[in-house]
Amino acid sequence: MKTLLKYTVVVIVSQLFQQCSFSQNNPSKNNSPTMDTTKKNNPVYSNIDTSKVTLTEEEWKKILPSDVFYIARQKGTERPGTSKFEYFKEIGTYYCAACGNALFKSDTKFESGCGWPSFYEPISKGSIIYTPDNTHGMQRTEVQCGRCKGHLGHVFDDGPPPTGLRYCINGVVLDFEKAKEAEKNYKEKPGQ
Ligand SMILES: [Zn+2]
């Protein structure tokens, strides 16, 4: 009798468990990873493709969110202190929000107090283009994305060691991906 009771309990418990795991698994089938709406209409966006992107301003306007278009294509500047990335400390990689080009690693980020996300070194030599900028009565060096030539910000020579440089970047034109997620995506798309 005791054995039968034990058996019944085991059967009920295991059925409960099955139902439980079923109801947990079921919704995930319909739950595809959340798509980032900023890239839905952007055919040139890629974290892996390094080929240069040349589009007309009209074409950029169609595929970029207005705030990214204003900074990347019209050389705008976001208001200081408004970027979520200014005091952001997660470990990972920063990409160009217009084309997906890798720009900076989080370990070269520092808090400069200037009001914009700041880095002391780009991820690679080719990731950034430097252009003299003499507008607004100042002599500055503009930094642009090495892949799409989108405006990112400026570089100054008052940064910390080892480079002594301060890349002062508009957070609007940065995308961030956590280290593990970046690695996973890379493995999933090895051929691209
Ligand atoms: Zn870019």
C-alpha cells in the first residue's frame, strides 16, 4: 500500500513538473530575440562587414533614426550630459550606430567629465578617420567612422596615458554590445 502511494505521488509530481516545464518552454518558441528597431531598415548595418559604405544623404535619411542622422550626417552635437553612455561601465564593444563598425573597447573608456562618452584609443587604426575641423573659431580634429564616414565627435590631446588622447564621442552615434553577446554573434555569423 505504501509503495502504491509513493508511486502515485511520484507520478503526480512528475506530471506537475512536465506541465510546469511545458508552460515555461512554450512561450519562448514564439519569443524571437527583440529586434532593435534602429537597425530594422538599415541594410548597411553590420558588426562584421568592414567594406566602406557610401550612400547619399537622402539614402542615409531613409535608414537612420533622426537623432543619429543629425549627428552622423549633419555633424550635430548632442547636449552634454545627456548620453546614457557617459557613466556607463559595462564590458564590451562600442559600434557606429549608423553602420555597425567597431569603434572602441570598453576598457579604453574613461570618465573625462566633459559631458560626453570619452575614450583614449580606438579599437583599431582603420576604425576612425581624422579630419581637421576649423569651424566655430576653434582648431579641432574631427573623428569620423572609418567605414561610413559618419561624424562621431572630436579628439583632443588632453587624455590619460597611454595615448594622452581624449576621443570625445556623441553617445547617440554609439551602439554598445556586451562582451559575451558580441562573441556569440560573431560565432553565429562566421562567414560574413
Ligand atoms: Zn559608421
